[in-house]
Amino acid sequence: MPALQKLDFSRPVAVLGDIHGDDLRLEHMLRLLGTRQVLFCGDLGDRGPDTRRVLDLLIARGARGVRGNHEEWLLALANGQFDTFALHRVMGGASTLESYGITSRTPGGVEADSWRIPAHHREFLRGLPVALDLIVLGEAYWVVHAGISPSVTLPRGIAPADVVEWLAANTPEALLWTNNPPDGALPVDRPVIMGHMPLPEPLDLGHCIAIDTGCGTRAPFQLTALLLPERRFLTV
């Protein structure tokens, strides 16, 4: 699993919140964004109707981003290892299986059909890092799926600028799975862009920018893009 990827753009970008299989809303958003570079903060699939098409749209657009906890189980399946927790209503993995034409719900049956996940989807997922060190027209941000919990265990004396890179390399699960309310997120050396925690509307708290607005998963079922360098939200 790649821990950290550095991206430096000299043009505007848009960072998408959690998509959760909502291909039609994603398609609408991509049209509105025009030629702007697209990034994402994880949780591309599950719950919504068409995870497979979401990946197709993002790959065709040349989108870049980080993995979320929902990508973790799909990666495991792509490697022939099915975690039945994916079928729990909290995860919503049944819709992802259906989008790939996988009809079985037993571990052996699902694993036997894992070949249905296309090779280019596997390659795309495997290349997703845990964190992005993002520069947009000279402004620096971190992009991680679940934000940074104040309860994470860090080495004594670690500098704020080193926190995300250390966590991505040593305890990536802290950046993928932790339920971390944005207003309690640990401040570091630059703003952290996060998803994972669905909110009625996006929030810019200065040190933390939260952009999961429930797309594909809960009301109001909206997809948010953070426009940079404007630091403005676009929600559909």
C-alpha cells in the first residue's frame, strides 16, 4: 500500500468528498467541473447503485486521490479474500458486488467470482495512497480519508509537519477508519481535507476541511467538491 504521494498543481483542482457508488451524481459533478483536475478523499464505492461505473468515470477523467476504508475491502476482494462484513448494512457492499455482476453472497462464491473486477480497476485501487501531500498554486494541504484524531499515538516530540507522513507509514488505519468529528481533529502544519464523517453540509474549520455530505449513503445524499485554490464548496 503506498503511504504517501506528493502532488503539486499549477492549476485549479477539485477535491471530491465520499461518492459511495452514486455514479449519476458524480457524472453531474464532473460536467460542472469542466476541465478542472479532479481529486478525491476516498470511499468511492458501496451503498450507492453503481460502484463499477464510479471507478470507470474517475479513471476516464484521470482523477487522483486517497483510499478510504471502503476501498480496503474491495482491494481485499480483488486479491481473492472476501470479508463478509462488507455485506453488513453499515458497509453496503452488496451493491458493489452487484455492479460487478457478482451474485453469490457466500465467501467461496464471491472469491471465485473476484475475477470480474477488471484489471484496470485493480491497478487503480492498488495505486491509491493513504495520504496526499497536496500543493495547489503554492498552497499546501493534506488529503486523508478520515482526518486526524486527537487520540492518535505519536512519537514524542514529533513536529506537526511530520504527523501525517508518520501516520500514513506506521498506522495507516488511523487515517482510514477512525470516526473523527472534524471539530475535534488534531491541528497540524496545514489544513487537512477529509471525508468519512457524513455531515449535512461541508465545513471549513480552518485546520480541517470536511467534505463528506452523505452522497450515496444518507440524507441529504449530496456530493461536495472543494474547489482549490478558491477554497469554495460546490455541492450537487
